[in-house]
Amino acid sequence: MRKLLAALVSVLFLLGMAAAQDMSPEQHMRRMTASVPQNLMDMERKWAELGKADNPEALAPMLSDNFVNLDSDGTVHTKPETLERMRKAKWEVNEVVNMKVTENGSTAIVTGTWRGKGVDGTGKDVDTSERFVDTWTRMSDGKWRCLASASATIKPEQTAKE
């Protein structure tokens, strides 16, 4: 009986070690120490970086399959449409700042300011700042995914107040 228990403990230990090795030490440490707000703000920054780097494929897993994007011009886009627009955009500046996270169970709202300069996915020249609100949910696999995003253009006099 003791040998069986020792073998079981050893197997569980080895499985735990194998799972931990799937992450880099930095990722493992961040997962252990980072708060939900910090994780979500990191994901928002990554989203902006991926937009500037023209990498919608890396963004796709961060968005829920039924993701909805309400753009500042009032248009609504699905996940595939959002990724296609991202593919066509060319940004000199694509950054998020002044973020705040509000948690409520497995849902969180991230608000902040997005600054963009370049060409958007429709070919339009853009040099603007917008307020955004993104709704995130923790899925059954434990990963956070964005369900919805909405933005509104900030008037120049509002930007100066930040």
C-alpha cells in the first residue's frame, strides 16, 4: 500500500512539473503573482502591440468567438471582421494608457484611452485618441477572452485634460 501511495505521489509530482514546464519561468512567475487587473491590462497592451505589428492571428485567441466590436464611427464588427480590419491597418502609433479594471466575478471591464496614428483597416488616415471599454470574461478553461469592445472619439480639449 505504501509503495502504491508513493508511486501515485511521484506521478502527480511529475505531472505537475511537466505542466509547469509548458510555461517560461517568467510566465509561470507572472501567473503566480499577477492580479487579474494586471493580467487584463497586460492583455490590452499586447492587443495594441499586435495591432501595430500587424498580427491578428496572435490576437484571435484573446477574443471570444462571438466577440462584438462597436467602433467609434458607430459600425459594429464581428470577430472575423475585426481581425480582417486589423490585418489591413498600418499603425505608426497604437497604444493604450490610463486603464482601470473593474472586476465582478468571472467578468471584468477595462476602460482606458487608446491613441492611434496611421491608416485604419478601411484605408482611412487616422490621428486620434479614443476612450474604450472592453468586457472580458474568464472562460471555463481559466483564460480571459474579450466579449465586446466599444470606443468613442475624444475631442482635442478632452485629451488635454488627461
